[in-house]
Amino acid sequence: MIKSLGIMIGGIFVGAVGVEIIRRKCPDALDKLYTKTNEITSGVKEAFKKGYENAVQSQKAVEPSA
């Protein structure tokens, strides 16, 4: 378990260093990636909320009133 934790922490460190190297060499590409990821995430969140509202409304319509 300690070995797995060490590997995970090492992977996080290597990933962070890699992102910093990429950021210094081509900062525009990383900013575009962050912007695109934010747009996709916002779209998914909005679609989930709409689907949830539709499911809740249809569930309320199906339930008999007492």
C-alpha cells in the first residue's frame, strides 16, 4: 500500500512538472485547452440539469396524488 501511494505521488509530481514544461514552451495551447475543457464541462453540467429536471417532472406526473 505504501508502494502504491508512493507511485501515485510520483505520478502526480511528474505530471505537474510536465504541464509546467508545456506551459512555458507553448502557453497559448494550454490556455485554449483549458477554455475548451471549461466549455465542454459547462455544457455537460447544463445537459445533466435539464435531464434531471425532465426526469423529476415526469416522475411527479406519474405518481398518483393522494
